[in-house]
Amino acid sequence: MESFKPLNIEEAFDILSVKDAIIVAGGTDAMVKRRTEPGIVPEFENDVVFINGIRELKNINSDENYIYIGAGCTYTEAAENELIPDCFRTVIADIATPAIRNAGTLGGNVCNASPAADILPLLYALEAKLLIESKSGNRTIPIEDFVVGPGRTDLKKGEILTCIKIPLKEYNLFYYKKVGTRKAAAISKISFAGFANVKTGKIKEFHAAFGSVGPTTVRVKKAEEEIKEMNIDEALQLYGNSINPIDDQRSTAIYRKKVSMNLLKDFIGKVEEKYNG
């Protein structure tokens, strides 16, 4: 096994065009996946390209349409940047420990594609788009098309997720909950992120996403449209049909579904208050 640490993105593309390598940024997920006995160095099944030193992947900027977050930004770097919305700081504050937040990256959490990934419900609810680049070109896709299953993404050989694009939309309600075994350093049993924009007695935007209740993050666009029309019962039925958690070592399917629906109803209640107010 060889390891590489490119100094810029073009050098990384050159390596990936000839090597079937694993891309590692912060390594907080990659190392845990391959851990063995204490004190034993994890073994990687392929060559490794460490991209945490590439400055281009840490840029954060904006224009009239998007906030652009470099996929190599650590949680701490994102939280400390003035262009990043407060909703990111709320979610990041609940992720792991300061040491993990100083090393782990937003792009790494996306590419790890865990159903329990902390940042994914927020990005789904914000309708994030992902810029994927390689030596031969680039493409931009919605985040829900990128994560295709537990631990599986649409990232192809030679490609790197370089940027997370957050559409600039107006919201006047944000709701976030993470349910875990303990307050700090817990993998979520359920996580929920919701946004709404309610003005002059009309729901102009409603987005909600759930983590840890399906093979990928769950967002039900048809139900969101029903809520915008205030067809709440129909929306709840659609969500109930789409939330299909499993039993595992952290929780039970029954608990996850019940809590998920309770969080959703709580959020809808806050939307209704604003709608009727």
C-alpha cells in the first residue's frame, strides 16, 4: 500500500487517474472503519490519497445564488466562517467532540454516506448541490442523487467531491433535533432538520429531512407539497410510509419511528402557529 499527499487539486487528479486509491480527508470515519486492536495501525485495502493539505478544498465564498463550501473544510473551519448560516453552527455543535470537529470534514461526512451522518439531514433540507471534479471534467448533482445507499455514493473512479453548494433561499423557521444515547459524542438514533418560510398566511417553503431512519437520509418531497397546501393528514401519512428504520445496537425501529413522527409533528405545529399568526 502506498500513500500520497498532493499539494494541490491537479496533483490529486493526476494520482487518482492512475491509482485506484481511497481518498482520505480528516480520516475520522476512514480510520474508525478500519480499526483493529488498540495500538495497531489500521490497514487500508488500497493506496491512500490524503487531501487534507489541499488549500483549494477549504475555500468558502458566496454569490447571489449560492454559498460555496469547500468539501475539505473541517467542521470547526465551517462554524467559524462568517458566511456560514447559523443553522450549520447549531448542527456542528452536536457533532462528536472538539478534537473530531477540528479534523473531520463536511465532504468526508457526505462521502462516508452513513445513514446516521450528522450533516446530511441539514444538507438534504437545504437542497444542497455537490460539485464533483476529476481530471476529465466536472459535474454538479443534488445531494440526494449522490448518496445511493449505506456507505455508497455516486462518486466515480478519479473523482473528488470538491464543493458543497447551498442555495440562498429565505427561511424564517429552522428546527433541528438530534436524539442520541447521551448529549455528547453520540451517534444519532434519530436526527431531524427542517426549514420553512411562512409569509402572509402562506407556506412558501417547507423542507424536512430525517437521519438514521432509512438506508439513506429521508426527505419526502410529495409530503412537503401537501404541507404547503395545509393537507397535514395526507402529509403525515406519506411520511409514515417513507420512514422505515431498523433495529440495531443503538435503538429499535419502533422507537425511531415514533420519535421521528413526534419531531415532525412538533415542527409542523410551529409552522402552523406562524401560518395562523
